[in-house]
Amino acid sequence: MAAPATSPPGSTPIFRRKWQLPFPLNIYQSSIGRKWVMALTGIGLLGFVVVHMIGNLHIYEGPVQSHEYAESLRSLGGGLMPRTFLLWVLRLGLAGMFVLHIHSAYSLKERSRKASDKADFIGGEKKYHSKRDYVAANYASRTMRWTGPIILLYLLFHLADLTWGWWLGDNYVLGDPYHNVVASLSNLPVAIIYVVANVALVIHIFHGTWSLFQSLGINNPKYNELRRTLAKLVAGVILVGNLSFPVLVQTGLIDDDNRTCDVGDVTCLEHQAEKH
Amino acid sequence: MSRELNLTLQIWRQEGPHDDGHFETYAATGISEDMSFLEMLDIVNEGLIQDGNVPIEFDHDCREGICGTCSLMINGQAHGQEKATTTCQLHMRKFNDGDTIVVEPFRARAFPVVRDLVVDRSAFDRIIEAGGYISVNTGAASDANLTPVPKEASDTSFDAAACIGCGACVAACPNSAAQLFTSAKLAHLNLIPQGQPQRFERTESMVETMESFFGSCTNHGECHEACPKEISLDFIAFMNRDYVKAKVKNRKLAGQT
């Protein structure tokens, strides 16, 4: 074959760094650094999901213990700092991790899309003109860019539902999380949203838990097999824990019957919690 | 007597880098099962030339599976469905009589199509130029075993050095990332004593060159499956670790290690 008369554009960089930021921000300029940030914030967010799920198990103890748990979150830090101060620090930290996690994911997706042929806009995945045969990529890894936005939408829904009580209206009682959860999840469409979103969350976590080890370079043939096992374990525990709430409310195993305090009587809950 | 195959080929034809390509259908008849995939294409090309048509352009060189020149997405898989095999070592006995085979070039924006199935993979050369070497003054040959190398390190370095730079990893990657190639080239030198003096400088420079051409890894693992030399994903983790280490280090004080 004769050499092409003009050299094809194969050696022209697609991405150029306009400037180098000072350390440590320059780490975030690289894809690998961004994957580190995605992994580290992923660990933080995963920690939150696990703790949130475990904390929610107080529902099974009843309205008084649920109230007590919610109150203990607000008074984190004891007498050392103002009430809800530490809670707000944690909340802002979480929000910051969310922003970084989403920004790194979105910007890397864009980079991959621009580096690819025929990539679709949202998934950013390269397409071939013929049918592509995937071997190793599993459902979880290929849907990260779909489950991610689903989780974000669900998060906003969840906050509006149980933190701000937008549509529960008068049925939303500040200080009675047990009742709020029952009131929200006894509505079938809402319960279905919770189930679907949590399945998406678990799929996301399944790939993320394994992937973060690779991104951070935590790799050793001695324990590499355990990384998949851990991902399955974490995903499984979160799946069972989080799905149990909508399922048990729907089946009527958790309900507002047999309460020692009336719905809306937060003072009663406080008294009971003190006695407890 | 070896079996003979009659196949239908759907092959990507493209005049040049800036032209729109399209699939064309060819019949490959009387193909011996002992032929390699490239020999089968040679037969098809012979027919095309005899009929006065333009033959299909494809990359090939050693045809022994060690040079990394051949490429091709065969039925949606880089180098075909056979594991740990380059296209030139893929034999027609792996196909059945009457099969339809779809052949497309490797794709990524950094791998522009030159013509038909030939792509320009010179972006890989840019990555190698950025640090895929060691700088030593050559002189008289030194004694063998002058530099002690741990057996495990030399074995793993050799596993990484098996990379032939064919680009199947990029072709298979849904993100068009070149992490497997770059990490193999890095591990090849970074694992052994001879590579230590420039280890972190090399890592920084090769990774940043890679990132100016290719997408970002999402840990699917498709590259490893497509790799004709079965380069391990472990090298990608090793590169991720070394890159951030390189950024954090002050090499004036810490030297290279």
C-alpha cells in the first residue's frame, strides 16, 4: 500500500490542557485524578447509604425508638456544640461529596464521548456500526451513567417526601419519622418508586464498590477476588435492608396501629423516649 | 481433506479519512478451514483484483501474532471471538459453513480510518515517545546479573511487556480509553530496577499524553477480554496508584522511589 500523501490526523491530540493548576488541584485535572475523587467520594456516599440503612432499622423497634434515633442525630456532638451543628456539618459534607462525585462522573463521561466514534449523548458509550458483542462489561458497569441520574432524581424525591414533607401535607409530622414513613410508603405508587430507585442504587453500588478499588490502585492478586465478594455483600445487604421498608409497609407488617402515642403527639414521644 | 467453507462477508469500505464509509457484502467461497482470517481476506482480494475491483485494505505484517499490526473488529469483537488470539492467528475452522461475518475497523477518535479497515494508531507512538523507554548511557556490555531483579518482578514485567500495541483494548473499550496499553507499557519498565530512575516522571508524562488522545476508564474489563496477549487489569490499578503518587511526590527530596 502506498503511504497516504497527507498524514492522517491520528497524531493530533483531542484534548489539550489550557493551563496547569497548582498542586493539589492539578490532580483533579487528569482523568485518573478524577477517578480517585470519584472513588473517594463514592466511599463516603456508600458509607452514608450503609449508615442510613442501619439507622432506619429503628423503624422495627417502633415510633418511640425511631423518634429517639432521629433526635440523637440532631443532638450529635452532645453538649460540646449547638444542637444540629454536627448534623449540618455532615449534611454539607455529603452535599459536597455528591457534587464532586457527579462532576467527576459527568466530565469523564464527556471526555470519553468526545474520544469515541458515534457515542450516544447520555451514555457516552462508543458504538460500532455493526452489532457489538460485550464479554466482560456487566449490566451494572454499563448502566452506571443511567443509574446515577436515577439515584439523583430519587434523592430529590426522597428529600421532598420525607425531609420536607411536600406532599404528605398535614399527614407529615415533624419529629415522628415512624409515622411519616408509614404514611408515605402505604401509598402504592410511592412504594414502587422506592423499590425501583433502590434497585438502581444497589446496581450502581455493585459496580462502584468493585470499581473504586481499581481506581485507587488497591490491587493485589492475594485479595483481588475479595473485592467482588465485598461488592456482592454490600449490594446484597443494602438491597435487603432498603427494600424491606416499602415491602413491609405495603404488606401491613409496619403500620400505625398499636401505638402508645397518638399520631401527631410528639410530646408524648419525647416523654416515652425519656422513660426509655 | 480439510473442510471448505462458503461465507458471506460484510466489510467496511471507506475511501479515506474524511469519507463516509459503508458496509459491502462479499461472498467468500471455497475457503479452506486451515486458512487464517487474513489469508481468507487475501483470497477475497484476489477475486476482487481479477474482476478489476479495488481490493480491501487491511493492516498486517508478521502474521505470527507478535507484531501488533493486524486489527479488525470481527463480529463485534476485537480480533474475533477467539480468546488471546490476534486476527492473523484466528483460523477459519473457528467459523461454520454459511456464516455471515461482519468486519469493521477498530474505532476511536484517536484511531482515524485511513482506508477501509486500516486505522492510524500513531497516538500510541506519541504515548511511547512520552516515556516508554529508559535513558542510560550505553557503553561496554555489563556483566550478566549485575543488576539483581526479583524473580516475581521480572515475571510480571515480562507479562506487561507482552503487549504488542495492537489497539484492541481501545477498540473494545466503550469509552475509547487506552488505559490497558499505557499501563502495560508503564508496568513493563516501572516494575524492574532499570526503570526506577524515571519511574514517576515516566508515569506522569505517559498518562498525560494518553489522556490527550483517549477517553476515561470505567473499569468494565472489556480491554482485558479483547487483548490478544491477555494483559491484566491489575496493571491499570498499578498505573492509577503510581500516577497520583507521582503528583504528590517531591522528587527533589524523595528521589524516585
